[in-house]
Amino acid sequence: MTSFRELSLDRERLAQGLRVDALDMFGKKTEHWFQVRSAYADEVLQALDVAEQTKAINPDITTAELKLEARISLIIDWSFDDDVNDENVREMLKDQPWNADRIDSQAGELKRFFSKPVASSLNGQSKKSPSKKVPTKTEGLSATT
């Protein structure tokens, strides 16, 4: 029997995030980077819940403001000298909309968070990278061939 858990997300991997290169306003890669959580990470989903609750309490708040507040939770770290805190991240996201959009799109690409094998998962089982061996004549043949 197969469990649905075999298809479940590695929550730790989503929270650890991935590196996204910072771009200048002309779209050129810089020496800087952002460490970005997945849009499916628990911290981000919680921030979205808070944004929805805020909108319910304060209907005057704009969608852009809510989106900005949720995006703040995506940034874990960066290579800039400035501290990574809500105020600085908010300012950076406002002042660099091209990087804000890039961070948002990269955070939403779930496959990017799992493109490299990890040593261990939350349940302690090790994950192995796909085998590079060449299949023998009987291996890799499907029942339809």
C-alpha cells in the first residue's frame, strides 16, 4: 500500500529556502543574494493568514499593502550589511520592486526547492539522489514496451 505521505512536502526544506540572486534595476545579476522561503512554508502561510485577518479588521488596507506584508515573510537572510528585519525588508521590497517580483516568483516555484537532494528529512530518513547507473535490458522497461 502507498501512503499519501510519500507525496507530502518536506516542510523543513521549504522553510530553509533557497538563494535568489539580487538584480540591479536593469536586470543584471549583482554580487548580492536573498535567502528565500517557499511560498508554501508554514511561516509564509501564517503571514498570509494574518494578512487576511488584518483585512477583515481594517477594510481600508490595500491589497498591495497586504501583499507587501506577506512578502516580508519570504526573506530569511541576505548578503547586504543591513540587518534582516521587517522594517529593512519592507523598505527593500518597496524600493526594489524588480527584486520583490523575482523573490515572489522564485518562492512560488516549488520544484526549485527540491532540485537538489538533501541529506535528511524531517522524519530522519535519508534521501538519496537519483541513480546514475545505466539500466540493464530488463531494468527500466515498462509493461507497455
